Amino acid sequence: MKKVLSVVLLVATIFALSSNFSNSNEVAGGGGASLPPAGSTMSSTIDY
């Protein structure tokens, strides 16, 4: 079960980083706006 959690964490981190990089070209604050949803998704996944 811990292995699944670490994989979810890794994927969520990569997703947040990639969306942050893709948004940094348009608006500097765009990357930061996409991070809270990823964090809430991670926390809800950990709760299960």
C-alpha cells in the first residue's frame, strides 16, 4: 500500500511540475494556481 502511495505522490508531483512549466510561459501566477488543486487531490487520495 505504501508503494501505491509513493507512486501517486510521484505522479502528482510530476504533474504539478509539468503544468507549472507549461504555464510559466504565459503567466507567472498560472503555475501557482494549478498547484492547490493537485494538493487537494493528493490529500483526498491519502485520506482513502
